[in-house]
Amino acid sequence: MYPSSPLMPLFVALCLGLIGCAAPDSSTSAPPSATVTTAQPAVAPATPTPPPPPVALPHDEAILAAARDLFGKAQLPAGQKYNVIIDPLVDGSTGLQSLATVAIEKKLIGLMGSDFAQFQWKPLNSANLSALPLVFIGTFTPINLQGKGDGERNAYRVCFALADLKTGKIVSKGFARAQTGGVDPSPLPYFRDAPLWVNDRIVEGYIKTCQGTKAGDPIQAAYLDKVASIASIDEATQAYNNKKYKESLALFTALLRNPAGDQPRVHTGIYLSNLRLGRREPAMRAFAKIAEQGLGAKRLAVKFGFNSGATGFSKDDAPYDRWLRELAMQSARVAKATGGCLEIAGHTGRAGSEALNERVSLQRAEYVRQRLIEQRKDLAKHLSARGYGSKDALVATGREDPSDALDRRIEFKPVTCS
């Protein structure tokens, strides 16, 4: 035993006091079976994995899937039948109609007759349009497999919409992605032959109504305001496609009697029909009108035919000298009215290396610039040239045929003078 000490009672009392302080309060303690755990640092929630992109289906399956999506979700009273007219489908990047869009339209008509009997197809004409039916619109747009409209296009985005002319609203949408196999994107003759491509507000409104809306949204005003003319424009366009040039000229010219007909598509039809009939002067007056509207809309592209990989124009039937004369006059008018300048922008398709494409596109832009200055010396200080290669390709399929001719365009772009 340790010897006793006078400090021992004080030591024992101090220990008992410490033990008492450490003991839990029976009124607030956890049950004896509770386990005390050490606090862990907070862990941030895992970032959700984005869903995989939609699978591109074989072409026919994609059209059927988009149609079922559209008709199956239509926000319409059941037990009724609805008349449907089709405003011809277009490429969602360019607004062009092609053999592919025509084939889709025929397939849709067949589907309405077999699988979707609630919807009854009616031909697009003025009488049927005046009854304010449902209007079927659609775009068929080349995209890449990630769903983007840049880079190499190796699939198609199918977009369908049903627009109700009585309410002015979208009643349904349908989407799918299609593989490229079995698709012929060759443009119809009217679109293949059109010399100019402009920022057409009506066509843009059509595309935005399909691609930029959801069910219940209003139809784009730019499209709805001109919808009364779509039957007549389609009739005139088909006459041109069928080589009935006198008939197409009469139909396109008649459209100008109504303010709704004063649009680039109509003036293009007048130009093309007159040219086919050997009427050069009326044709060039229509060309000048298209150029004026394109420059006014701040985007005008010209489909000059160039020799492959070269700068000079190809030897075809297009009146390039007359085009240049009118384009120089319109460019000078814009420069004088605005005090601004124009960039002559060269573009190419995706074939070949990008370094070569940029060089060729710049050379072509500079060639056109010099040809314009030959027509109007006062344009020298108002025009610049730039080559974009294939960076801004609109179609980007690399086919190097009429289907992607717009990729090889020369564009007139308003810019600030340097």
C-alpha cells in the first residue's frame, strides 16, 4: 500500500468531480444502444449522366416514328376527322425542296390514309386552304450524329408540326432522326436553278414554326401572314418543275397583284421562267429585285459556278456578266444609302483539306470583288474579300453536286467600313 498523504482526500474529490462532469445527462442522452459516429465531410451529389443522343433510324422507320409522334400527341378533340394540307417540306438549313422531301410527303399522305384515319389529306389549293384546315409543315435537316448542325453531316433530323389555321396555334410536334441511306437530296429544278439565296422571312418563319415551337405556341407571324399565298406559289413552282415555263411565268406574275406575293420566291420564279423563255431583260429586272430584297435583309448569296478547285467561272449557260452588272449596281446603291461596306465572302464544301478550301474560297471572293469593281469603280473602297473555306457550310454533306451547291456560294454581307 502507498503511504497515506494529506493531499489524498483532495485528489479523490477532484477525480470524482471530473467523472461527474463527463457523465451524460440521463434526460438528454442517446439510448445506450446508440452508436456515436465520426462526422464525415459532405460529398457533392454526382453530376447526372446526360441521356444518349437519339438513335438514327433507317429512313422509312424514322418518318413513321415522327408521324406517330405527331399524330398521336395532337391536342385535338377526339371522335372527329380533320382535314390536313401539306405545305411542302423543306431542308431546315437552306429552305430548299428536294427529291427527298417530296418522297417524305408522299409517304405521309399514304400514312394518313392507312394508319391515321382521323386525319384526312387534302390537296394544297386555294379552295382547301380557304377552309382553314390543319397545315402540316416539316423540315428534313442534315446534322451530325451528335445532333448538331456543324461539322460533317451524317444523319438527318426529321421535324413535323401541325398548325391550326383557325386558332393560329401549333397543335402537335413530332421528331425523329434518320440515317442517310436511301435518301436523294437532289434539289427540285426550281431550287437547283435559282441563282440567288436570300434571307427569306417567310421561309424562315416556316422553319421556325416547325423547329422553334412546342404544342400550344402561336404560329410564327412571318409565316402566318403570308400563308394565303402558299397554294399559288406551290402551283407556280410545280409548273416550272414540270417545264411548263409559260404557265409558271403567268402564275408567278399573277402573284404580284397581291402584296403577299412580293417575296423572293415569286421574283425567283419570274426570273427563272423568263430566262427559260429567252426573255433576258425581264429576267434581269427580276434578278435585280431579288438582289435588292436580299441585301435589304442583310444576307444575299450567289451561286456562281466555278471550275473545280479553281477561281474562274465555269462555262455554262448562266449569264454571269449580267449578274455581276446588277450586283454591282445594287451594291453601290446600298453603299451610298448606308455609308457602309460589303464583305464578299467565299465559301466551299467539305471536300478537300481545310487549308486548301480557305485559300480557294478567298481567291474566288477576291475574283468576284475585282469583277464588281470593273463594273463600278466607286465600289473599290466599299468592298472587301474574305475566304471562309467550309467553316460555314450549310449542307456539309461533301457530295460536291447540286445538292450542296450553296456550300460553294459567294455571299454579300454588310460590314462596318474599316
